[in-house]
Amino acid sequence: MSDYQAPLRDILFALDTFCDLDEIAALPGFEHADRDTVAALVEEAGRFMADVVAPTNRVGDEVGARLVDGEVVTPPGFADAYGRYVDAGWGGVPFDPEYGGGGFPWAVGLVLQEILTSANMAFSMCPLLTQGAIDMLSHHGSTEQKQTYLPKMITGEWTGTMNLTEPEAGSDVGALRTRAERAEDGSYRIVGTKIFISFGAHDMAENIVHLVLARTPDAPPGTKGISCFIVPERLVGDDGSLGERNDVRVASIEHKMGINGSPTCVLSFGDDGGAIGYLIGEENAGMAYMFTMMNNARLSVGLEGLALAERAWQPTLRFAHERLQGRAPGAPRGESSPIVEHPDVRRMLLTMKAYIDAMRALLYLNAASMDRAAHHPDPDVRERSQELVDLLIPLSKAWSTDLGSVVTSLAIQVHGGMGYVEETGVAQHYRDARITSIYEGTNGIQAMDLVGRKLPMRAGGVVADHLGRMREVLDRLDGELSDAGVQLAAAIDATEAATRSVLERGAADPSDALAAASPYLRILAVTTGGWLMARQALAARDAAAGARSDDERTSLEGKVAVARFFMEQLLPEVHGLVPAATAPAAGLYAVDPSVLAP
Amino acid sequence: MSDYQAPLRDILFALDTFCDLDEIAALPGFEHADRDTVAALVEEAGRFMADVVAPTNRVGDEVGARLVDGEVVTPPGFADAYGRYVDAGWGGVPFDPEYGGGGFPWAVGLVLQEILTSANMAFSMCPLLTQGAIDMLSHHGSTEQKQTYLPKMITGEWTGTMNLTEPEAGSDVGALRTRAERAEDGSYRIVGTKIFISFGAHDMAENIVHLVLARTPDAPPGTKGISCFIVPERLVGDDGSLGERNDVRVASIEHKMGINGSPTCVLSFGDDGGAIGYLIGEENAGMAYMFTMMNNARLSVGLEGLALAERAWQPTLRFAHERLQGRAPGAPRGESSPIVEHPDVRRMLLTMKAYIDAMRALLYLNAASMDRAAHHPDPDVRERSQELVDLLIPLSKAWSTDLGSVVTSLAIQVHGGMGYVEETGVAQHYRDARITSIYEGTNGIQAMDLVGRKLPMRAGGVVADHLGRMREVLDRLDGELSDAGVQLAAAIDATEAATRSVLERGAADPSDALAAASPYLRILAVTTGGWLMARQALAARDAAAGARSDDERTSLEGKVAVARFFMEQLLPEVHGLVPAATAPAAGLYAVDPSVLAP
């Protein structure tokens, strides 16, 4: 049996509470995605990922992906599990039925992705990157390109990659140098080196569709001169048959702290003259196209934080019940207590669970807002939903990935010395989690995006709407939720003041906004988490009143208690961050850091 | 050349500012430890550790300690470096000259230990454990035991271990089961299994002196029935010659997330009938003896947080100057800036450095207070100093080790994707750091120690004195330090209120104090850090006014700026923690965590 079990009850609660699943299912095109169907789908996914994928997680970490005679060999079991994943059709759930997809809401796709990622994050990156490539082709590929690539990618028979990073172009994508020259047949010849390409080569599928950012000879400098190309590992004939190998090879794979099962490749394009590439859309529009898929990709990486936190939480909760150590307050003399009875262990466990619930709420809300933005019949709702999506994305990405490290670290701490021993398993989650704050835009980049692009939307109107929406819940926080309500109101006040400060100072001097960016992002994220936990508490309280069984009521009361803990004890963090978020940039430049060298 | 360089300037500044080195050197017995001698010693240690020890760090992590044919083989270079360490006499600096030690203040020993640990933490654990064993024998061994073991241990020719943990006895030491039966010759026969024994076996020295906690047959249960034994790996003849091997063997070594160069052993005592052990002091007094050495051990582990932070900081600062990426505010269009110019990168760098300075201040102050407590001619000063030591120890251990993870994590973040690649080196420090929050009393245990044992000292008088001492600095925080002073005053106020709450509620119900323990510890530690940074700012401001060179003045102004950053932007964290530190335990028990299982 797997040591991971999909948290179906929590997932459905979050779908109901934060996605309004019934409303999403009523959107045009989603009629088949009613609650029962979704619940059955999630349950089936839970079984599959626990039985087939989760058992590959540990060996994936221990053995890792290897480079053997110039070819990437994935860890034992990966290829088999991937074959079964493709056969079961899990990769196509949220995509266009015209190309073989399931046509389910993005929120449902995200739920499946959570379960897959909890089962094996390194493994999940192959479908995740494929999803990004599908997303790009769906939006910007020609009809012919879509017909050639999408059906095989949606089944998962072919996988996808995103080739952005180069040695001198990381956060600064505009610095990339890979060249693309137009050939006489209208295709391009690509020459250059890309690094950090997840699943850039592997033995799990018959073809890999690389999407590659490159510059044409006359392209303008920076991000305005980037074009996007399809560079299949094996060329595809007009009849869809696979032809010879393209001029792409793996130069090496990285030795990383975690996600060892995921081959992180250095790809060399054009060593033999030039890899054949096909332009997507227009030349020099590559960066604009990247932006259209960025929200999905960033949401998915935020989700990795949640998924690892959930994976680490489950064995930690079991361990805390099984491990006897010391006498807890009130326990009989001479008896050892399960450590779950010790106050400080409880604090760690509640902190883990509260962050997990808050992350799930935020990420699911974000995904459902994407569905509304794309499918709602009312253009006004679409527009407002898209604004909320854009505002939430940096929070979903940065806060969830930072919390992924926090929660997996607490998992180690609860395990004590055993947590530091690799065989226990929780150390892997901590190592895996650390990359998520870095890739798909570092969390510093997310913070810059928030203060530089998102706060100024509608001259601050979007964030003002969000603050107003958060206040709406306050009136209902009565009874046992009163103290939590006081904390939430104080947090919203503090967030509003910090928001005003960042907006006003940023308008006068962008440096001040950038200096404030990271602590401000955290403030907005934690307060948003507090608001979502208020909604959780209210929904669970209401549902508990009408519970059909003791078990159901107890579980719902647990969700109230966890939400209260968040609001009363974790949410106040924002007050400690306000001085940093409202300080001018000058404090950061008061010293030339080189004088701090030893 | 090593990529690590001992931060001599910072170390001497901290010794002068927080230890009052001249005063320490004037204590009886320390007359030879004048400032010039200490400075020369530290400089020489810096050279040695950088040249000899630091180069073994990476290979120690990559190869790790291995178990080959039942014997532990340390990583390449470890035995040679250790031999040179012994030849140079570094291990004996703070110990009793009567047994060959250097008789230097503990604060000076701690400085050398910082440098050694920065050079290679895994390696440093061998001298660290030896130091603990020396400490125990010095205080509680018989004259004969001291004469037999101390000289060889102080030179480092023999190393030491501490054997406490067993599979069912981790934080709960009192649950240990290893048996010790008295033999006719007055020695004991030890039978049992110990786990997590650092350097429990190795190939770097000719003998290992295990100190083993065990129970005699008629011992009372729990911590009151623990005795402490010397169990040498090789028996020692009356003439000091090494005899046959004792009945101790390595059953296995752990596969850990970090400190791979340090063999973490499962030791099996008495498989062939019983290992020969010699009682230290009295039966059943073992736990009391452990307490006398606990402060030193906990301070040393706190120091590991600082040492790893410093080690990770140095390459990160260099990288931030060398790595060009994006355009910083104010930089010319079309040019890439060193990332050190980006506000968010500066925030990360200043955060790292501010925490490093604050940790060093706290740890050195703590060590100097130990010297005063042990050597000051005035018994009143000794008593007050010991109280301060006892109060600070849990802060030194828990806060510094947590910050070790924070700072090494920031080192990875500044490096971006490269930070996650093992070859870069900073990932190792992050992995190494994670154990420090766990061993030598988990940080939860430290927090329980603080609220359960330390706050109640003199009915709260000790912590009240500390708060008063912190207030004394406020008057001098004028001019550019005014804002920082306002923050420090607010933090002290908040800490005072939280202290009162924990003391009052804890008196009524210990559970409430235990529930508050971790956030309260953090509050007291951060505020103490703020006070120390205020002292740093004042001392550096005064010294800058009399600086003898531009270079010196610039460096001192840097220390002012770093201290201000701490006080203005990091110190306010305390306000976000107050609600958790003043909440009743009930919130932690509002839900039975088992209902939160998936």
C-alpha cells in the first residue's frame, strides 16, 4: 500500500467552498463536469496515483535520472508508470475535446495535478511541462501545427518541454542568444545551448516536442526579439509518422539537491549544423506568447508547494500518533505519551495543516477564476475574473512554494532525528520543495510582478476590489469566530495601509516598490489566506450544523478549528512585515555590500 | 585557494563589542589571553582551517563516511586533515593547562570552533563531540580518570563521543534501556544499543572514548536512574598503553540528508557479553552531570547555525557581484546589472548579513558570560553571569540553528537555479544546517526549557533584568538610529508583555506556557538580537568617528547599516508572533488531529 492517500474529503471541500463547483459546471462547455462526475474522477485519480505513481517516488530519488552513453535513463518504474498514465488518459483531462482532451475545467485539472504531484513530484514534471507546451500550441500554433502535435501530446504519447534558460539568461530571459535562421522551406535552423530543461530527454515516450525560444538574425535586442519554435526531438512526417532524429542532443544532466527523478538537461541544438524548428505564430512575438501561458505554469508550480506539503503531512501525522516520547501535560505519571499530545508538536501539526488548507483554498480559487475568465458568458464576469487571476498568480506561486519548504521542514522537525535520515522519506520532500521557490520565475520575480504589474492594474482598483471582497466576510465572523474576525479585520487594515504605501511610493520611485516587493507579497498572501480560512470556517460551521454523521461533523469541526488557528495565530505575521514593506529603498542601499565581505 | 576565509574583522569586532575581550583577559587565569594574542591566534586558526580543513568539505559531502567490512571509513582527506589539526594543537585551546590545554577563555575557543565549523561542519563534529566528553570528564571524572583520558583527548589523539539516544529514547532521555552491571573488579559491563552516535567509529584517531548513559539493575525509572560510563573503544592499560578492543561495534551508519562526512553510527555495546565501562562519579547521577555540560554543547550547536550561515554567505556575496542579470533601477538601458544592484537581491543579502551579525553577537556574548560565570573574582558577577548564560542558551541554540536554515536557504535563492545544483556548493550548507534544529535538544525542547526552567528563575527576575538591560541602550539611539530605536523600544515592550503573559498563565497552567513556548522563544531571541544590533550600531558609529583609514571607516559604517536594517526591518517580526505567544493552549487542543487525516 502507498504511504500516500489522496485527501478526497479536503479536496472536495475546497472545490465546493472556493471553486463553487456547481457554478463552474454550469459554464458553457462544462456541462458534463457535474459534481458527481468530478468527485468520481478525483477518486479514481486518487487510486491510480497512489497505486501506480506514488511507489516510484522513493526509488526515483535514490537512483535518479542518469545519463548513460549519451541517453537519459529514467529511474526504475518511471517508464512503466508513465505508460499506464498515458493509457489511462490522465494527461488530457482539462484539454480541448477537439484534439482528444476531456474538456474539464482547469480547476479539475489542477486537482488531478495536485494528486499526481503528491504521488511523485519529479515524475509529475514530465506531464507538467507537456501541459505547458500544449497550452502554448493551443493558443498560438497554426491549425496544422495543432493537428500534428496536439493529439499525441494530449494523450501523453509525446511529451513537451519549455526551452528558455541559457547560461547567461535565467531570470533575464531577454538575454538569450540561441539563434534561429530561416531556411528556404520556411522552417528554421536552431543553434544554441539551453540549460535547466526538465525532461529535455528521457526514455518514457517516443517523441519530445521542444518549444524553444530563440532569436532570428535581425531580431531587436531583449525580450522584444524573441521567437518561439517547435523543435521535435524526432521529425514528424506529413502522415504523422516519426522520422529521423533532429539535431538536438543532451550534453549533460544536473546533479541536484532534489527532484532527482526528473532529468534536468543541458540541451545542445544544432551541433551538426542546425536543429529543424518551426515558428509558432509571428517572429519576435515569443515573449508575448510566453505570457499567455505563464499564469497556468506559475499556478502549477505553486501547486507543487501544496502537493509536497500534503505528501509530507500524511506520514508526519501518523508518526505523531505512533511515536511515544515523554509525558504530555495531564498524562499519568510514568507513562509515555504519543508526541501528538505535546503542545509544541500540536503547534507544528496545526501549522502544517493550516498552511495546507490555506494553500489549497488559494490555488483552487485561482484555478476556478481562470475557468470563469475563459468561459463565463458574462463579459464583465470574465474581465473581473481575469483581474483576480492576475492578482493572485504571484501569491499562488511565491507563497505556496515558500510554504512548501516551511511545511516539509516541519515534517522533518516532528520526526526529530529520524526525519533527517533519508530512509524515513520526509527529507526528500524538503529537498524537492526547495526548487519551487526558484523556477518558473523566482519568488523575487513574482514579487516584482505583483508590485510592478499587478498592483497598478486599474490604478489600484483591482487590489482595492480584492480588499473590499475580503472585508465582506467580517460581519459573519461571530461567536467562536469573533477573535479570528478581529485578527482578520486588523490584517486587512494593515494590508490596505501597506498597499497604499507601496502604490504611492512606487508611483514616485519604482525602486521603493521593488524594495518592498517581497515583504508586501507575503502580507497580501497571508491576509488572503486569512480571508480564505474565514470562508472555510464559515462553510464548515454551516455544514457541520447539517452533518449527516458524527464522523462528518467531527471532520467539519476540525476544519473550523484549523481555520481559527490560522486566523488567530498565523495571520498576525502580517504585522511584523509592515515596516519592511513600507520602508524606502534607501535602507537597502545604505551600504555597498562589498564592504561586508570578510 | 579555499572559497572560505575566516571573517577576522567581524570576529574581532564581535569579540570587542560583545565579549569585552580586555575584561575577559583580565580574569584570573586568562592573563595570557590579551587582545593581541587572541587576534594572532584567531588569524592563525583562520589560515589553518581555510587551507587544511575547508578543502575537505565538498568531498566529505560527496563521498561521505562509509561502512566497509564493519569499519567506518571517513571521506578522503579527513584523516590527514585531522592529523594536522592534532599536530597543531587546535583542540586544546580552551582546556585546563594541567592536562595540556591552552587555558584560553571559552569565548576564544568558541571563535576557533566557528572557523572550524565553517570550514567543514561534518568534520568539526569530531572535535566537538570530543570537547563535550572532555567537559564531562573535567567536571565529574576522578583524578585517575582525568589523568588517563584527558591528556590524549585534549591533544585530540583520542576522540570522544556522547551516547544518549536509543531507538525509543530521543527527546525522552529518561526512557533509555542500556544496562550496566557492576563487575567484581568495580568496573561495569554495558549492554545495549545506541543510535545517532556522531563519530561513534572512525579511522582518524587511535582510540575513541565513548561516554555512555545506562541504567544499573536497581536504578529508579526515568532520568533519576541514569548513570554515566566511560567505555573506551580500546582498553587502556595502567601505563596508558592501548590494549585490546572493547566489546563495542558499529552495527550500521545512517544515510542522511547532510553532514555526510560525519559517520552517524548505531553502536552495539556488549554483543559478546558486555562492554567494559567505568562509572563516572556516582550511580544515578548521570543526568545531573549531563546538565552541567549541556550549556556548552547547546551553545556549540547554535554556533553551527552561525558557521554555516557565514560559509554560505561568502560565495553568495561574490556571486551577487559577478552574476549579471536584468537591469537594476537607475542602470543605463541595454546594460545588464550585477544582481547585487537589484533591490530584492539586496534585501536577501542584507537579511543574511544582519542575521549573521546578530547570531555572532548573541553566541559570543553567551560564551563570554560563561567565562565570567566561571572565573570572575566577584561571586555576585559570577551568579548574575550564570543567570544570563542560562537564559540565553535556549535562544543561542534554537534561534541560531533556525537562522542557519534561513540564511543558507537565502544563499540558494540568490544563486537561483545554480543554487539548486549540488556542484555550486551552497545546497550542501542548507542540507547540513537542517540537523542543527533537531539534535542537542530539538528547538521545541529549547523552548520548553526557556518557559519551564529559565523564565521562572528568581520568579521572573532574571528575564526582568534582561529586559531592563536591553532598555538601557535606548537613550543612545539618536540621529540616524532614531527610527531603529523606536522599533527596539516597541519590540522590548511587546516582549515584556508576552513575558508577563507566559509567566502568569504558565503559573496557573503549565500547558499554556508550553503552548506559547516556541513563538515566545522567537520573540525573546529576535528582541535580544535587536538589542545586540543596537550595541553594534553604537559601537561601530563611535569607532567610525575615530577610524584610522577610509577602508576601516567604510567597513564600520557597513556594520551600522546592517544593524539598522535588522532593527528597522527584521526586528518587527516580534509583533506578528505576540498573538501566538499569548494564546491559551486550548486552541491547540480544539481539534483532535486524527480527524485531520485524509
